[in-house]
Amino acid sequence: MKRVLVVEFSQTGQLTAVLDALLAPLLEPGSGVTVHRERLRPEPAYPFPWPFWRFLDQFPETVAQEPVALAPLSVPAAEYDLVILGYPIWYLSPPPPLVAFLRGEDGRRLLHGRPVVTVTACRNMWLMAQEDVKELLRTAGARHCDHVALVDPGSALATFVTTPRWMWTGRKNSFLGFPPAGVSAEQIRNCARFGLALRAALAAGEETRDSPLLRGLRACNVDPRLIASERVGKRSFRIWSRLLRASGRPGTPLRRALLACYLLFLLTMIVTVVPLTMLVKAILRPLLQRKLAALQAFHEQPSGGGDERLAAFSPR
């Protein structure tokens, strides 16, 4: 029997649904796999839906990768053949509970020398957060073998409305012509292909090799138009994070005033800098085509965005 450890943090339940679909083939009788799911539980727990100001007040510490206290893990003592990490994106960064696990003694012990598959679902920007996670995995001595990235299919304008509404009200349904928030039910259902591929790979012992297990399954598609915007956004977020953390503890009057300034900055950047950056990149694309292609290929590693194995592992 192969042992798979799944470590997840899902505040809205979206990542839980994604992992439910992905893990279904591994949980079937006769799969030859045992699965332990470990849900990271921050103490105190985060609220959901988020109160508006508390949602913003998570920004400085999240970007600074400050870990939070976690409830004790319940992972059985065992040698795991594969580890799957599921997480959402917060402010172009991994969420604090995941950072706490990756930096903690228990997390490093479980991950050291293990092949790791990361899974995320988000609005549209995940590249910089994933680079942070890759570095944390390297520090923990893990071997990152695959990444699955699911992105909300709505337009940038639509998700600019629907995602905050979901966070602040808990409602993700369609309204006033806007589509539902989050990744689609079809995207979630089709995650079974990754579970089918992992089941076959584990049966063949492929997890011991230094190669991806999910290549050719359209696991990780990068939009090259967003690469520059993410990089600019991450740099500016780090500056604001340092400024806000220096202004005082969460909830203090000065910090709240600066958070209001940050919110105005963020809105301005989203409606001006991001579209302008995408426009400039579109104009310069013929000149930057090779560089953009190289960056896209880099960020799509290790799994890549190819589809040559889709027919073999598409769920029936």
C-alpha cells in the first residue's frame, strides 16, 4: 500500500471540494493507496465571511509570511510516499496557516525527502505565491514534483466584483449579470484526472523518480499577460506590508488609516497599472515573445500546461 498525506487549508471550502474530486480515484477500493487528510486549523480560527477591516488587516502579516499558531496535527506516524498540499492565494502570497506548517518542526519532518504536489485555486494570480511555496519546500528539504492551478473562469472585471463579494458576504452565486465566484463545478469535477494519474504513477513507483507525475494533463497554465503585473504587485505589496507592520498592531487607529490608504492604492493599481501593463506587453509582444515564452515555461514547471495525456486520464 502506498501512503499519501494531504495537508490542506480551505477557508471557503473551495479547496476542499477540489481535493475531494482529485482524491476520489485514490480512495476507491483496490486503489492500493491509503490517504490521510490533515486540515490546518489556525488558532484562533479565521472568520468567514470576513468583516471588511479584518480582511484588510490580514494583508501585512500575510505578505511578510508571518506564521500563525496552529492546532496540533493529527498525522499518524508513518513514512508517506507522496504529500499533497492544497492552499488558496491571499494577497499574492500563501496563507499564514500553510506558512506555519511549512516552517514548523512537524511540517519539515513530514516533508523532508518527500515528493510534493501543490494544488491551488484562486481568482487569477498565483505565480508569486507559488514561488514563495517552492522556496519554503526547498528549505524544508522536500521535492516539488507537480503543481495544479485552477483559476476562476470569469473575466478580470467580473471577478474584481464577485471575489470580494464572496469574501465579505459568503455569497458566491451569480447576480446582476455577474457569473458565480470561484472555479467552476466542471473544473472541480475534472480534477479527477489528476487523481487517476497519481494512482497510476504510485502503482508504478514513479513517485521515486525525479520527474513530474502530472505532465500532459493541463495542470498548470500561465497567462503570460499577468506575469509583469504580478511581479510589480508583489514588490509594491512588500513595501506596503513593511509600512503597515511598522505602524502598529492590527486594529490600531494609525494602522487602520494606513490600511484605507493602501486600499485606495490597491484599487488604483488594479484599474490603471494592471491594464496599462497588459496593454504595453501586448504592444511589445512581438519584441518580447521569446522572453515571455521562457517566463511562461518557467512558471508552468514542473507539471507544464501540455495536454498530450488528457485522453488517457479524463474521468469517465
